[in-house]
Amino acid sequence: MSNNKNGQQRADLHKTIWKMAEDCRGSVDGWDFKQYVLGMLFYRFISENLTKHLNDIERKSKDGDVNFDYSKISDKDAELGRRETTEEKGFFILPSQLFCNVVKNASSNEDLNESLQKVFASIESSAKGYDSEESIKGLFDDLDLSSKKLGSSVNKRNKLLAKLLTSIDNLDLEKDYNQNSIDAFGDAYEFLMNMYAANAGKSGGQYFTPQEVGELLAKLVSMHKTEINKVYDPCCGSGSLLLKFAKVLGKDHVNKYCGQESNITSYNLCRINMFLHDINYNKFAIAHGDTLLDPKLSDQEPFDAIVSNPPYSQQWDGDNNPILINDPRFAPAGVLAPKSNSDFAFTMHMLSWLSPKGTAAIVEFPGVLYRSGAEQKIRKYLTENNYIDSVIKMPAGLFFGTGIETCIFVLKKNKKDNKVLFVDASEESIPNTNRGKNDKKIKMLSQDNISNILEFVRLRQDKEHKTRLVDFEDIKAQGFNLSVSTYVAKKSTAEVVDIKVLNAEIKEIVKRQSVLRLSIDAIVADLEGGDNE
């Protein structure tokens, strides 16, 4: 389909979602209410996804019914295929529990919240004993349908839930996914997350990575590649960075999506996001826990592609925990990241789990580039062992809830030279009118900006005021300072002055001043002479 139709469908979808969220939100805070919107969107998706899967099997079978519709058969008949369906899709939903059948009677169902709670419990329990159990367990935990946030009484809560279900049902999302000009459910999810993060400030959007930054990270890591075995994000949040690879390479060109997240709500959202992008349970491994103290996916490493936007300068155990210095992830540097700044702890973790042929792209707080002490020693280790491929200075104002100027570390273990490319991309941005129409400090990356940055990295050569390829010895001479401004000079904005012309102008001014002074003296003399008379 044409780009115009693609853009129009996306614009229409976003407009509808915005109205739905505003109409339904009521007294529920936006960042909290997103759980209900996304949860119901997920419920509709898995219902339709399962229905399509079963319809396709029946309609394409040798003696199948071309008009077969799973949503219209009895629960008793559906039970006959429970085991096979669960093994294939990872979960099972009875026809009576499908979104389309529940929404029909939602407005008249006086026990709607209890009915939905039973449906969600049934979906989760359907995976027990199967390989998909960990991927499905707890997916609906954040949908507290008895919460007073939805209303002060059961009746009010059910009215809001019915309104929400109807709004989700009215979203123009093709039931035949192949007919969509966009990844409709996945795009709806991303739009909602961006919308809520933009309005939540630090309470919810501080570490949410804008889509265009995620696209840049994915393209930096997948440069010159058409397929990737496994991608990994140790602070995966809602999974947006991992899923950028599905759009950049195509979801069938990534064998597995792996990540870990410490926040339970974000962990649940990440798994939901995988399903909404039609990534089957056996194609992802998302774990819950503290990556630095309790890494969960050691059975999956090493990874060919790692992307991450870790929390900036967050506290961690550091040398308060005597075991950590012997951890194979941190031990090679001979020192731990400071207790007050875990940035390099995440960096060392990612480097440890990076495959020999892999690439990592990490959003970093700029302080890691120049701070002294343990962080300087870790920079020395990274540079001496030739792991730093590029350091990219990014524009300020790109991230939700903060205006700081960030940077991107690109790490490799298979570099062909012993140099580091420093890129000043601080001017590569445009105003982000979606987040602040009147605030010029709120920025975003355009497709041209992304292309320019990728071209700088690809060419890997000096370009005045933009890039510089620096030898190890020069970095050593700077005390392993990795600030881009140390190596790439800013273009002067001062006016260029021609000294000869300036001197000529000064002489002319002095000459005119002399004539003027003589004239004034003459006038004064005349005045004084008149007074004497």
C-alpha cells in the first residue's frame, strides 16, 4: 500500500485512540489508566489473533468449512482442541470468553468486572503446565477491575469498563492483519505509550525511549546485517527498543527477543507488547528482576545485538556488596561502578554478554564520559581493550521528562582498527511539535537526522565540526576523557572579520572624528568670542 494510505490510517488510528482515552479516562490518572487501555487492547488482540489462527486451520484443511468461525462455536466443541491450540499459541480462550462476545453484552452486564476477571484468570491458567507458562503468567495483574480508581461503586466501575470495551471495539483495526497498511495493534500500543509518557513527565515517562531514538539504536546495531539471532535489552521497559528490530529487519529476521526488567508493571507491559506485535511466546524471553544483582537470562547469552537506555546515574550496591567485584561481568575492569552511578555497571554487563561478532548501542548519561575515579578506570579498561567503536553526542530535549543532553556508546569486540569515532550529532534534531507546540527545547530526530548519524558512523572518517576518528594514544593523552567536545571542535558562530578592512574603517572613523572635533572647537570659539562682546 502507498505511504499516503499508510500515513492516513495511522493518523486516523491515533486520532481515535486519543479521543477514546480522553472520553474514558474520567477520574483515573492518565499514566495509571494506560494499564486499562493497553490491557483491553491486548485482550482484543489475542482474541482476534487466536480466532484467525483457528479459522485459518479449519478453512484450509482438506475437509474444512470455508465459513468456519471459532467465535460462533460452543465452548464444549472448542474444548476438543484446547491442548493443541495451547501448544501452538501459548494460551487458550473459550469462544464465550472472546473479546467480541464479551463486548456484545458489556453495557447490560451488571457483573462485568467479575466476568472480565474470570476471563483473564482463565486465559492465564490455560498456560499452566505448558512451555508458555512463564510468558503468560501475570499478564493481567495490573488490571485491577475492582479498583476505586475506576469508580466509587461497582455500577460506576462497570459503566466505565463497558465504555472502554466499546471504545476498543470501535478502533479501526483490521481483523485480517495482512490487510493492514500498518502494524495496527503494535502501532496503537506505541502511540498510547508515547501519548501517556509525554503527559506523565518524570512520574511515568522518564525512561521511556522515543520511537525515533529506538530506531536509531536498532539501525546502529544492525548496520550491514539482514538477520540477527538474538537481540537483548537488560532494562527493556515496555520492550520498545527490542521491537524496533522487527520493524528495521522484519520480525521473521530476528530469531529471539530477550530482555529483563525490574519494574513489574513494565515487565507485564513488555510481554503484552510482544504479543501485540504478533511475536509468539516461543520467540521471546522476558524476565523480571534486577539485572545487575540477579541476571536472569544467562542461558540465552551471548547476544549479537544489544540495545538499551538504562536509568541515568541510578544507585546500586557497588562495593557495598563484596561479591560483585568477583562477578565475571564486572571483574575484568578491576573496579566497580560507583554506588551512586550504576551507568558503567550496566555497560560492563552488556559488554560481558555481547558476542564476539556483536554490537551494542547504549544511551548513556554524559557524566560517564569525563567523571574521575572508578569511572575513569572503567573508561581506561574499555579503551585499552578496544571495545569502544563510537561515541555519539546527541541533542538535548529528546527524552520525556528530562532536557539533558545524552550520548550513545557503540561497543564492539571485533573492531578492525584501534581508534574511536567521535560524532557530534547535537544539532541533528527538529522541534517536536507533538510534545510541545510552543517549546523549542523539545526535540526529535527526523528521518534525515537518523540517516545523517548513520552515515557518519558508516563512513568512519574525519568531517570538520562533525566527526573525528581518534587514535588510542590521543585518548590516553587526554586521561581517557571520552567527551565528544574534547575531540570535535564546534563550528564558530562568530562573524569572520577582515583585519585590513577593519583597519581601514577605523582610520576613516578616526579621520571623521578629527574633522568633527575641529568643527566643534570652532563653534565653541565663536560662542566664547560672542560672550566677550
